[in-house]
Amino acid sequence: GAVVSQHPSWVICKSGTSVKIECRSLDFQATTMFWYRQFPKQSLMLMATSNEGSKATYEQGVEKDKFLINHASLTLSTLTVTSAHPEDSSFYICSATTSGISYNEQFFGPGTRLTVL
Amino acid sequence: GQNIDQPTEMTATEGAIVQINCTYQTSGFNGLFWYQQHAGEAPTFLSYNVLDGLEEKGRFSSFLSRSKGYSYLLLKELQMKDSASYLCAVRPNTGFQKLVFGTGTRLLVSP
């Protein structure tokens, strides 16, 4: 099946620093990638949708200047959390899809746990 | 707006059958997914329904009624490894194929 990887799997940073998370589709070309955030014992909240070569579409309430998304190629999307604060600590999960996949299913990465001190 | 509700927690015993319900009110409807998620891991795909009726896949079945905005996931012959969160997700009839996830149901299977 389709495989999506994320790097790093976990990161701890100081408040005020920026953190970049990578999402890669390993065996298919992802025309669309999604970024989710999940707080403990809660469900996934969609942050933004990105299509290769175009600007991301952010969900209501998500600050696009704080969460920078770049989808520079069909296999790579990056999420940069700028000037991170403790309230940004969360589990960040990406998913990827492309045309022609059954059900237009999204394939999820293993997630990145961010802890901001 | 989008609203997808599931029970927060459920418990069941090994070997039993459990039904996890999901009700939704979304701006449109273009399919419903069920995912399984173990703690700290990514969701994994279980089932997909876009037409009314029951879809069966091994120990797991999923049902959809579009007129009622209702779905359920049925797990048979429960095993300890089925202890996980189960997420219902709806694809509204919007662009980019995005999913809106429900609140999730934590299932605990006991011996």
C-alpha cells in the first residue's frame, strides 16, 4: 500500500524557536497533502490542505503566518511552526492522496510529537 | 457547519460484539470513513461507505444511512488488540477531498 513518512517522529524545542516537520509520500506522487493536529484524547483537527505548487488552504482559526506550509514537490510537504509556544505542543499528522486511488483515500504518516518547553 | 458525534468511550469483553455509532451533520456528503488509531500512532483505514447499506470486511462491518446522517462500525469477535480509538470521518462535498473527523471513540477490550 501507499506509504507516508514524517520526520522527525518527535521534537522538543524551546519557546520562541521554529520547528520544521517533513511529510513524504514514499511510493506515490501526492497531488494533495493535509496537515492535522491532535491534542491528547481528542480527534484530528484539519489545519490546512496543500496542493503541489500552490498555496495552502487553511482552516478557519488556523494562523497561516504561524503554521507555514510548503508543498514544493509531489512527494514532499513541510509544516513549519514559527515562534513555537507551549500551547503548540501537540501531535502533528500529515496525510497524502492523489487521483486514481480507491475511495480517494488519504494515507496517513506516523505523526510528529512536538513538545515546546 | 460540520458536526460529527461519537460516544467518547466504550468498553467490551474479548470475544464480544460492539457497535460504535456516528451521527453527522455536514454541509455536504461525499463518503464516510472509519479509521482505527492506537495511541501515539497514525490512523489506519478500516472502511468506506458512500451508499446506504452495510459493507462487510472480515471482523469489521460498517453501515451507512444518508437520510438519517448515521453510520456505525461493528466489530465482531473482539480481541485485546482492538483496544484503540475509532474515528469516523466525513468527506463533505467540497474541493480537495478533505475529511472532517468526529470526536473519536476510545474502545477498551477487557479479558
